[in-house]
Amino acid sequence: MKVLLIIIGILILITIAVASFGYYWWSQHGEQFIADTQEIMNKAGEFAKEADSFACLDKVNEMIVNCESIECTLHNRFFLSECLAIAKYDVDFCQNIPPASDFIQAADWKQQHCIKINKNDTYCEGVIDEVIIFCDTKRDLL
């Protein structure tokens, strides 16, 4: 029983520490993060006006190369999501993209895509996951 109480106590302390760090980070960087995100979304919208789905993916592939932080990953993911939503949809774009419900194939596809662009890490996979979500949405509409 003592061990269980100690484990629960440690988990509560970790939760408090993570929440405190999150609050501190947001209070220091939140406004700038929102402004940067809005700027990224605007750039994506402008880019997408003259682009198709493949061009959106190509552009984010370029952006991912120097991405080494969660903030960068989120901004790239927002860019890709906005770009794909606005750009002209190419019917061939989702042809070889597995559905998110097929976890193993989806994970393998993301990893292979990131290897292909020489960026095999979780930052890349976190951004590229947006392609799978987009294609699932398109499949649902058909």
C-alpha cells in the first residue's frame, strides 16, 4: 500500500511540474506563438492559391529539413493543413496514402516518406501525419 501511495504521489508531482512548466511557457511565449501561427497560416493560404496538393507537400518537405523543435513542427503542420485545405486537390494525391485506421501501414508510409526527404525523425512524421488526415477526409467525402 505504501508503494502505491508513493507512486501516486510521484505522478501528482510530475503532473504539477508539467502543468507549471506549460503555464510558464505559455505566459512567456503564448502571444508570440499565436502571432507566428497566424503568419504561417496566412503564408500557407497565399501559397495554396497557386498550388495543388503535391506542391503543398513539396513546400513543407523543404520547410521540414531544418525543423528541430515542437514549435517548428506545429507551425509546419499548420502550414500543411491550411495549404492542403485551400490548394487545388489533385485526384492522384491520396492514391498511395494509407488510411489512419491502418496504423502499421500509416506509420510505415510516414517513415518512408521522411527517409525519402532525408529527415527520418518524429518531427517529420508529426508534420506528415497531416497528409494522412487530409486523405482520410477526402476519402470520407467520396
